[in-house]
Amino acid sequence: MEELWEQNPFSLNHQEKTKYYENRILELTKKHAEGCAPYAKLLRKFDFSIEKTHKIEDYPFLPVRLFKESELKSVGDEEIVKTMTSSGTSGQQVSKIYLDKATSTNQTKALVKITSEFLGKNRLPMLIIDSKSVVKNRKLFSARGAGILGFSMLGYNVTYALDENMNLDFDTVYRFLEKHKEENIFLFGFTFMIWEHFYKALAEVNHSVDLSRGILLHGGGFKKLESQAVDNETYKRELKRVCGIEKVYNYYGMVEQTGSIFMECEHGRLHASNFSDILIRNPKDFSMCKKGEKGLIQLVSVLPESYPGHSILSEDVGEIIGEDDCPCGRWGKTFKIYGRIKQAEVRGCSDTYERK
Amino acid sequence: MRENKKVQIVLGDKEPKPTVRQVYDKLAVEFLNELSGWLRHCKEAGEYADVMSVAFWCRRGNIEKLREGLEDGLLHLGRGLLFHITPSNVPVNFVFSYFFGLLSGNANIVRLPSKDFPQVRILCQGIEEVLSHQEYRELRDTVQFVRYDRDKEINDYYSGICDGRIVWGGDETIGMLRQSPIPPKAVEVVFADRFSFGVIQSEAVVNASREELSRLAKNFYNDTYLMDQNACSTPHFIFWLGDQTEKGAEIFWEAVYQEALQYPLEDIKAVDKYTQLCRLAMEREDIKKIEQTAYSNLLYVVTLQDIPKDLEELRGSFGLFFQCPIHNLEQLSDVISPKSQTMLTFGVNSEKIDSFLREKGLRGIDRVVPFGKALDMGVIWDGYDIVRTLSRVVTHLL
């Protein structure tokens, strides 16, 4: 891992990355096989040998849903410093991700490293487009809260733009902007929340808010915006129209692999950094999709040491755009996302009353 | 139940009064036969295999055959009014439930699937139209199809006025309906969660002709994939008998895979199935072998070392099956429970099955049928003679 901290987070080309990952993923697989009995059993039952190195695509991948159903950890309880939970609409099970000191630290370091590419090396004053109650109220504490807390380390004078009722607090925003009028501003929030409670509020009022010095990072997906026909292009264009913001970056990531997030670059492509890789698999047989072919997204991360989440199969559909060839100049794979796979209509004769 | 806004009436103007007719009453048989004709002439109905199976089932010839099973010289009459709760995710089950109620001489209130299946619409349209004929006027007032969300108050009402209650949909639904009492004299037919499995004589597969093998695979596909393995009579586990179990299994699954190529494996199903497989691999020590990649994601076969104690927990879906070899049927006695429903067979000696069923004192296994017939609905189902149960025998001594 050490070598990765020294360099730019998008510095590894295909060859270098392949070489590094073959060692690191084997090392992690061994570690989890030693520490996590169910994982070791899975490797055995799948006839997977940890005695030799494999191509990156040949390592087993765990479906994300397993983390919702089982408590998977590779270290003793006494070593766990933090447990992360995933989002999940009410009634759904949530993932539980167990972090030890090393994994937790590495997640933070990787997040800082990746985002500093877009935010600059210095900490910026930070405006969170959400309500403080999301992090304050432990009962409501969710992935949203965890995400906010995680990212808020990246800024200073962290200020919440929405009040408890999710209304845009113009006074607070004006005061914040006045105070930091000489600096760039770091804005952070969730894709849907920003649109619903920030963009719409700005679009409605006459007085303008100037965020031309702002850099917005947002994640969470466009799924809820589909019904309003808002795609990434529209999103950026409209935000620019209402507050003059030019730098709007989407990110993709999941709680099962916190830290090694995928950032959208200036050319609208999502990038795998040195800390993670993306594979696209054909759902029919899990074979590898070629560039430009849609399939299930598999995420590989070099960070997870305390739980076997270094290679997971998401329920998102995406496609590879290219590798080492983005016009932005960053190395690594680039991809785009088409959102979540469709829920099934299951046939069968049980369950007369479906749950609401 | 008048003026309840929560109940949507789909068919039948009035709430039916208890009405008693003779079992397999002539008018009812005529009505069903005409409905069969209507469905067979309906172009849209032709697009749905399950609607066609309904049309086939309710033609006169079939019903007459069923009637013969009840010809014992005694007087069989209905009980009055039946209340049916039918499964939300099987499009045509409700209509069979209604047929059983009608043929057993009763008036019927049927709660339909909440999902708006085209099959439900077609069937309702056919019933409505045939019932509108003058000669079936008597029957028209004896049926109502309703829709409503989970609602105890409505369940209470219908349960309170019925002479018999039919509950499909498994343990949870039964538990819920049991909160709503039925009158002391009323009968109840419930279809609980069940487990089904198959037994195959390995030599029979090894020696099967190409046609026989492909028919077996087709039948197996229809028993399983067709309903995503979610029907209670769908087999999840295959027990192999005989001396060529490995070879038999290899030939069988290859044939099943060829048949499964037509299965629409949606992305979510592929992920679900893979998740099941990973969970099994993480949890079960008794897995001997996992066939995952051999048949792409269409078919996963998990071979266990021995007959599992928790057999009935091992349910796959979307094409995930379990198997293990056995020496004889008797070995299964310990894992057969009241939950065991259908045993599908291929090439197994019929006398051996018969003595197994008769002599082992099993609390389960209500059906033994060849592959391909798992989902065939009959008046005898789940161990009930449904028409007999929903009717009564009148003793008339002179």
C-alpha cells in the first residue's frame, strides 16, 4: 500500500496496475481467508486456490447483498473501531461493514487523495447541501449521515445549507459566502437532495446566489431524478444556470468500499483511481464485457482489510468507456453508469398479501 | 359488504347469498364448458398458456371425468357460501379456486390477486360474458370477485358470513386469516408452505433415448423455471437412485441446461441466484461440489454429501438445484415431514414407491407424479379432496 500514498491517485497505467493488483488482491484474499471463516469456506467450495496468483477477473466476487445478510469480518471484535451501515429505505436490511484502525485510516487517506485532485491541495470552506439533523439525530443516522461525516473532514468551517425542514437557509448561505468571498468553496451533498432542496429553491427565487467559485461533489445516483427526466447533463447545466457553478463532479461509491470512490472528471467520465478498479460482467454468465458493452459492475478495492469486501458485485449496470485514454489525462479505467438493475416480478404461489 | 370503499368489486353486482346446489350440478358443468369454448375462441387468451390450461381444464369431458370420482350413490350438496383468498402472484389460481367452489355446489366470494395480470382480466371477461347468458342467470347471483388490500376488518366480515374458507398463499397468509374467526360449522381448506422434490432412477436417464431425455428435460423445465421455482409443487432437490448416479446426473443436467436456454434470466435474478449460491458456499459444510460455470448462469447445481437434515429449507430459485445420491427411498423417511408435498419421479419402480408410501408411516408426501405434472392443478390437491371437503354428504335412510 505504501507506494500508493506517495503518488498521484490516477498514476497507474494498465500494466502497472495489473502488476500491483495481482499482488495486492492475492494478499487481501489470503488475509480474509485467514480471518473470515465463511469467506474461507466460500473459496474452498468454489475451488479457488490462494496458493497462487490469479488474473484480477478470476478472483471471486461477493454480491453486495451478502453484506446485508451476514456479518462478515476478518479481524477480531476487539480490533473493530467503527461499524458502517449502508442506506436502505425503511424496512430494508442494511449492510454492516466492520472497520479496523488500518482500514478506517486508509479509507480516509484514499478519499483525501482522490478528492484533492478536484478540490486542490488545501482545505476549502465547506457548504453541505443537507440538514444538520441528518448527522445530529442518531436515530436518523444513515448512510447519508455517514457520507456527510466522511466528506466533511475534507473541508473547514463546515456549514449546513438546509434547515431542519430541508428548506434552503438563505441567510446562512449568504453569511457563509460573505465570510469566504476570497476563497474557493467546496460544496457537498447527495444528488437528489441537491436537486430537490437546493436547485429548486434557487430556481424559484429572484435574488441570486453566486457560486461561481464553487466546486460541487455529489453522489447517490440519479435514480430518483429519472421521473423528472433529469440526467447528468441537465443537472450540470441547470445548476450552472441558477448559481453560476461550473465545477460539478458526480462520484460513484458504496459503503462496502468507502474511500476508494470513483470520480467524474471534467469530461464527464467516471474514473477508477489507483485504489480501485472496475470490471463489467455479463449477467448471463459473468463473463467479462468488452468496452462499450453494458453489464453488472464489479468493484475491486485495495483498501478493505478488516472485511472481505475487496471484490464485490454491485447491483448497478454500467459500461467501460476506455482505459488510460481519457482526454483529462488521468490513467485507469473510465466508465459510465446506467443505474440499478430492475426489480423482478417473482412468480409463485406463496405470499398472497404482498408487503407494502 | 355494502358501501365499503376499500373493497373493489370486479365481478358480480351483488354480494352473493349462501346458495346450495348439488355437487357437479348440471348447470355449473354447462357453464364451465361454455366458458372453455369462449376462452378457446378468444384471441387474446390464446397468448397465455396458463389461460389455455384453464380452458382445457373446464371443458365438459374433463369435468365429467372428475364427477365420476364422486359417484357413490350418496347425495352430495354444497355448504352455502365460500370465501376464497387467492395468491397475489399466480395469475390463474383464483379461477381454479372459484371452479372448485362452484363444482362443490356453493356460492363464492373470491379475493383476486392484487396485481393486474392480463390473464385475470381475460378470465373475468369470459366469466362475465358467459354468465350474462339467460340460461346461467341463476349462477350469476352466486359469485362475486373482489379486490382489497390487507385488511383485517374485511377479512373478519367475509370470514364471519362464510360456510367455508379457502386460503391459498402459504403460512403467513394462513396465520393472518386465522385471526378472523369463521362460524363454528364452517370448514376451512388451507394451502400452507410446502416443499417438493424429485427422485430419479439414474439408469433410466442413462438408457433414455434422445427423445425421452429431451421430454424429461422439457417437463422438468416446466415444473421449475416456468414459475421461477416458486410454486409449492416445484422440485428443489433431486435424489438419485441406482448405480450410475454421477453419469445420470451429468446427462440430466446437460439436457436441462439445453432446455433452460429459453429462460429469461433477468439481471436481478442472476444476482439473486448468485447471492444464494455464495450464501450456501459460506454456510454449508456438507457441499460436495458446486456446478456454477458449466451451465453459464442459467443453471447452478449444488451436490451435497448426504441427505440434509434441513432438506425443506433448501429452496433454490431461478434455476438453482440441489442433489445427492441415495440407496433407496426408505432413507428419505427421516426427512419427510408434513411440509413435504409432491414427489416427482422418473424411472422409479412404482411398486417400491407404493410400499414406501403405505408402509413408512410418513406424515408428508401428498402427491407422487411424473416430471411435467408438478403444477397440474386438480380437485385433489395438497392431500385434500377439495370438492368433497367443500361439500357435505346427506344421509337419507328410509
